[in-house]
Amino acid sequence: MTQTPLSELNIPLPPTQWELPCDDGEPMETQRHQDQMTMLIHSLYPWIEQREDGYAGGNMFVYFSLEQVRNQDFKGPDFFAVLGVPKGERLSWVVWEEGKGPDVIIELLSSSTATVDKTEKKRIYQDQLRVPEYYWFDPFNPEDWEGFTLQNGEYQPIEREGDRMVSQTLGLSLVRWQGRYRDADTTWLRWATLEGDLFLLPQEQVEWERGRAEEERNRAEEERNRAEEERNRAEEERNRAEDAIANLQNCATQLLQTGMTPEQVAAMTGLSLEQVSEL
């Protein structure tokens, strides 16, 4: 049976990311929300770079149905990560192009979005997008932090272990970290290994590399100093040996002048007969 190309059947194809709106032009609620999103995305980039696949983005539309497109019901998670997909730039995330939806979504709460993030969006991520893990976090109220994992079609709470939650999907930890980033000294949400090692931010990576380079310079300087000390010590040993030989030769000369035979002088000084004969 011969298959007819879709282009000849006049069946409209679903829109691509190049044809769909990629954002609504609305800025993040506050600078801290923007910084928190940037922190989550940028700190995950090096981890993704070490993988063969994966993508991390935020504040961009995720399309999962044509009905959503018709209704212009655009959803833009503050952060999401996807595994098992090619690396590369996206304008928006289009599920029918990518073949899957996000594996992890994080919404950053604010007074204007908290209710929707905790109800409507949670239902969409659970029932329609089927996102394996969903988290929310309030940058101005770090205690308002919850995580959910999809089990048998329903979200179940992820147990919090002190200041961390484990993402089984990514094999990483989400941790609350107190520190300064940009202009705010506050509690941030950060990625870490399961062992608790924080994923470094770009400026932290630069500082770490600078510190490591300084350590290497100090280590090289110590090696040079040790080598110089060894050279000085060896030179001192050579000088002492030469002084000792010169003293023996002077002693041997004086003994020869007393009338002792070369053989007697050699036996007394420990010099060879040849050395004595040359004096």
C-alpha cells in the first residue's frame, strides 16, 4: 500500500515553536524572583553539559495540547528541566515536537501567583502534562517550600530532609542555602549533589578556579623553593667535601716535608698514593 505524504492530504500540521508565542512579555514579579530563576537554570548548565542529553529553561511557554493553543492558555513555568532530549536552544517547549514534557517543574511563588501555582497549575502538571516532579518555593518566605512526585497518576508529597529534598528524577538534591547572591543576602533554592555539594554559580566557579590557580601557583612556588634549598644543600655538601680534601692535602704536604714517605702519608691521611705523589 502506497502512503500519501501528509502535505498532499491537506491536513493541517500542528504549529511549531517557531510559529507559537514564546513569552508574554511579562517580567518576573521581582528582581529576587528573576535572580532565583537564573540561579536554578545557570547552576544546572554544567551538569547538563556533562550529559549526552538534557535541557533546562524557565519563564518560557510550555505547549502540551492544541486546545491550549486555541484557547491561548499559555503556561510558562519559572523553571523546568527535561532529560532524554537533544541539547540546544528552544524558543518554547512544544511537547508534540519534543516527544515529552518536562521532568521537573519549579514555580516561584508570589502573592499574585501562589493560589494558582498551588491549585490550577498543580492540577495541570499532574493531570495533563504528567510532570514527574513538581516543586514550589517562595523566595520571600523560604518556609513555603513543597515538592511532589507523581505516583499512580497523583502527586504525593516529597519528604523534606532538613533543608533539602531529593529529586529522584534528576538524581540530585534541592537545598535551601543561606547566602549572598547579587544584591540579596537571603535563603535561596539551589541544586546540589546527593552528597550535598552545591552546584556552583558562574561567579562562584570563577572564584573557585581562581582559588585553585592560586593554590597551584603556591604549590609550584613551594616546589621551586624546595628545589632551591636542595641545590643549596648540595652545594654546601660539595664545598665541605672540597674543604676536607684541601685540608687533607695540606696535612699530607706538611707530613711529606717532615721526611715521611708517600706510603706513610697515604696510610695516615687516607689519601691514595697517587694523590700523595701529585702533591
